[in-house]
Amino acid sequence: MKRVVSATEARIRFGELIRRVVEEREPVLVERGGKPYVVLLSVEEYERLKAIQSKETWQEIVEQVLRLGSRIRSRRKGKPLTPPEKVIHELREERNAQLSGLR
């Protein structure tokens, strides 16, 4: 169960609160003006939350890629995509032509 303290109490008892957060793995909610303001938590817990946030971001990116793929397929109206090997070959030819023009 998380502990709730006022900002004034947190200032006065900061060392004790840090010890409690780390040793007892108990987050502390600090209120300011009677409203939640910040949370003290251990670095271990912070890193765990950051890792979860990164996974969510990764999942959102995958969803965006899948939506983009659907849009591309609908615009192509059933025509297959150009094979990646062909695209790479064409890009290399274009690059080589540009480089030849520089000499």
C-alpha cells in the first residue's frame, strides 16, 4: 500500500521516505495543496515502468506499420507489391548513374 504525505512532510522526512521506498519497496505519493503532485519510487521500479512504456511504444509502432500496409494494399487495388530485390536493384542503378555523372 502506498503512503501519502504532504509536500511539507516529505521535505522534513525526505531521508526516511527514501529509505522506506528502497527498503520496503513502497512508493510514496506526495501531495501539494491536497492534490497528488509527485511519486517517490525506487530506481528499480522506475526502470521496470520505463521498460513497460517502451514495449507499449513498440506495440504502437507495429500497429502503425500494419495500418500503413493496409493503406498501401488498398491503394494498389490488389496489385502485388514490387519485390524488394527489384526495388534495391533499381535504386542501385539510379545511384550508379548519378555517381557516373559526377566524374
